[in-house]
Amino acid sequence: MPLSKQLHVLISTLFLLIFTLNLILSIKNIKDYLQGEAKIHAQNTATSLGLSLSPYIKHPDDPTINSMISAVFDMGYYQEIRLSTGNNVELVSLKNEPQAEGVPGWFVDYIKLEPATATSEISSGWQIGGIIYVTVNPAHAYIKLYSQAKATFYYSLSAFFGSLLLLSLTLRISLASLRKVDQMALAIADGDFVTINKLPWTDEIRNVAKSMNIMSNKLQNAFSALNQQLETLGIKLLQDDLTGLPKKSAFENDVSALNKDSTEAFFVLIKFDGLQELAKLRDSQTIDRYLQTFAQVLQDLTTEQSPPHKLTAYRFHAAEFGLLVVNCHLDDIDTLADKLSKTYSELGNLYHYPDISHIGATPISQTDSLEQIWDAANEAYEQAKLIGANRYFIRKQNISARDIAEWVSLVENTIDCVGYSVILKDPIKNIQTQSLLMEEAAIEVAVQQGKPVPIAPFIAIAENTGRIIDIDKFIISTVLKRIQQNPQSHFLAVNVSPYSINNARFRSWLTEQIQQNTHCAQKLIFSLSAYAISKDFAICHEFFTSLHRFDCKVMIKRFESGNLSAELLKKLNPDYIRLARELTNGISDSPPKQDFVTTLQALANLIDTVLLAENVHSAKDRDTLKNMSVLWTSL
């Protein structure tokens, strides 16, 4: 029960008790007063009437006696006036039934007023000539008593409602501040570290608000420190310590981003072939300088490029480097590779090792996987080694098994004929208890011409053609039916395409499905990649917020350094964050990865988010994650 209602009930009860007691005492006092007045009035009337009748009492039959008594009686204040002789012989007797007009019968029955009676002896010489009896009519007392009781009741009732109104206003002002403190506590629990600028005027609530402000500021400072630390560690994980170039994980992210577009791009692989021979002749510091000089050539190229070309340099391993060139043509790549070949030839002559490097380049198609791109670049590199020292080779055609037209036709036919099914994979379990948290729902495309269909390019083409909405609807509908037919305790994760959540019809359809299957929908976890969220944060934030209104869970998958800042994570308020494989594979032997995951776990605790690991196969890595309180992993 709310505090305001409790106070209203308490004060109303106290007022009722006081009001009832006050009304009873008031009626009793008025009753006693009226009865005392009635006795005095009866006695005065009896005395004055006795004195008036004294001259006539010698002649009991005198009509004046009757006239005088009748005149007094007719005033209406008396119930009975009776005159008798000293021998109790009744001379005059006048009676009137008491009638209290306007007074309810229950009031008369509940409050009894005894009629006031007084007597007076009438002297006749030295003897008692008669006795006059006067009884006052109680009806007039009932009328006055009822009128007074009614006035007291209404005045008290008015005071009661007035007090309640004043109490409500006071409570509204006082409890408004308390509600602010409550909302502030809930906001802090959700990771929004707000403060109350206008402090309440009630001392107790004011002190609580001050304490909450102090706590919120401390949490905000801790959050900011974790955010800064996370960004610093993320940069270290993405950048090579020696050359400052991005690492292989950054390259994979950039290539994945290309799969969502139709831009023309090339991957150029450069290997420092002379490194091993030089390492035998030079110390480690000299070799480091050689590598830095080798990398600086690539770094200079990235600053020389002009729009629309975009060139990014990477260092993959000790002697392997790469370039990702976007918005370029084959002639541009040939010019670039030739320039690199000549530059490295000059560099090799300085090192007295003329055959220092070879270059292999390959075009990138939106249907190519990372493995295919890497294999093609290595093939081109091997071809370059056959040509000559510091030479290059460029593949002229895409490496895809199918061209784009074939892929589009395959995707269209498969979706139209529903040539795919939903499977559950990648169960995520608790390392300690082995309890199952979730499984991921994905599609499996039927075999085409005796060959399995790769899912990654299939999804990429479906997104580019707009048919991904049909796939997302099919997966969600199928999973909801499965949950309805076979209720289960664990969750099912459903991947949703950014293209789908940007579609108003899909959002409307999804809302309708959730409302029709509320209980089943609460067992779903809607999953989006960290990269997709970073590309269109506003729509993803709105999507997450709408799902939380229906008590559905949301997850950010493939999270790694550089994807989303801590501030953006706080706004998204995801239920789960699933780390990219690159962050967890080999984490037992990588202090930078451990520092990053530890910091991210501390931040996740602040925003009430569960951290998950993906495909951790090494027992050492699982133990390391367990020590860092990352208990849920996909084994």
C-alpha cells in the first residue's frame, strides 16, 4: 500500500475516533444542560403559578383558577400541569403528548430525556390549600439537542474533509520528492546515474536525496573510469604495439562491413619475406626498426589517398601486412601495387637484401567469406613469388563460386519455395552448473546441386535484395510455435537483421506476434551484432526499448573492442553481451585480453548485463573466464 494511502487511512481513523468521542461528549453535555434548564424552568413555573393561585385557592371552584392554569399550559412548553388539594383531590389536570417535530424517531429512542417535574405548595392561611405539579415538555429539548448535534456533525465533517484536502496537498508536495528519489534509484539501477538538483525541503528526504546524489556521482565516476579504461584497452587490442597499425581483428570487422554494401574493394597482402634472414644477422631492436620502416610505407600510402578511394593498412603477424582498398578499380590497384613494389625494392637495397617482399591482391565480392578472401590473396602472393623479387600479382576475377546473378536467383527461389529450415545451435551453458541458458536459432538452406549452400553469402544477398525480412519472419514464427508446442526453461536467441528493424511493416508484424504470444515471446532473445548497432544506433536503440516494454530479452553479439562505447551500452541496456571469439580464444595467454574482459565485466555489472563468451574450446581459456566471473560460455 502506498505511503500516502497509509497516512490517509491512519489520519482518517484517528479523526473518526476523535470526532465520535467529541460528538458523544458534546451531546451528553448539551443533554445534561437542557435537562438542568428544564428542571429550573419547571420549578420557576410551579412557584410563580402557586403564588398566582394563592388568593383563589380558598374557593376551589373558582373558574379563575382553571383560566390561569390553562393560560400557562397553552404556552406549549409543558407536558402536564396538575392542581390538587392538600388531601390529594385533583382539581385541575391538563396534559399534552410530547411531539418533537423534525426529530427522527431513532434519535429520540437512542437519547432518552427524562421529563423535568416540579411541585409547589399553595398556602391558604396557615394551611396548605393545594399543590401544583408542573412537568416540562421534553420535545423542545429534543429539537434543540438534535439541532445542536446536527450542527456539530456537519462542522466536524467539513473540518474532516478540509483536513484531508490539506493533508493531500502536503503529502503530494512531500511525497513528490520521495518519488523523485525512487525514480532516481530505479534510474541508477538501469545504469543512468542521474542526480537530484532541486533538493526536497523535508529534512529526512533531503538527507536521503543528498546521500543518493553522492552515491550516483561515485558510480558515475567509476563508470567513466571504466569507460576510459575500456577504450584504452580496446585501442591496444586493435592496434599493433610495434607499428601502430590495426590488427587482423580490425581487418575482419572492416571486411564484414563491406559485405553489407555493394562497393568495389580489393585486399592487398604484403609479406616481409626477408625478415627471417635479417633476424639471423641483426639484433631485435634493429629488426623492430626494419618492421616500423616497412609499416611506415603502408601508413604513408593511407595518408596520400584522396576520395573516393579509402585505403587502410594492417599488420597481421610478424611479417604479414595488408591493405584494404575501397572504391577503386583494377587499374588503381595495379598502380598502387607497382608503387609498393618499387618502394620495397629500394628499401631492400638499403638493407642489402634485394628480395625483401612480395605482394598479392584480390578483388572482394559481397558473397566472399573471410577464409575465401584470405586464401585468394595467398594464392596471388604465391604467384608473385614466381614472377620475381619484390613483384606483385593481382587476381582479375572474383573468387566466388557463384556470380551475383546466380546468388540472387538462388536466394529468391529458396525463399519463395521455403527451401530452408530452422535449426538450434551454439548452446550457451554455465561453466559451473552446466545449466543451459540459451540456444541460437538459425536457418539451414537445403543442399543445391549436391553442394551445401554457405549461409554467410546467402544472408548477405538476402539483405541486399530485401528478402531478409521473409527469413526473419520465418525464423521468429517457427521459434514461437516451437516454444508453444514444447515449453522449455531456457531461452532461444533469434538474430534480427538491421534491414528488418528499419522496416515499419516488419516492426508492426513483430509487435503483433509478441502481443499474441506474450508468454512465448518472453522466452526469446533478440540478437543484433555490435557492428550493426554501431552503424545505425538510433533505430537499434528504439528497437531494444520497444522489446523491453514487452519483457523480451535483447543481446549484443560479436562484441569486441572498438564497437560500442560504455555510454552507448548504458543507453541500450542489453540483457546480454556476447563477446567475439577473437576476444576469448587464447585469453589465458593474453594479458591485454584479460584486462579488457575484466573491465567490461565490471562495467556490465554496473548496468546489470550478463557477459557471455562464444565458442570457447580451450579448458585453460574457460578457467580464465571463470576466474573473471564470465560463467556463461558457448562450448
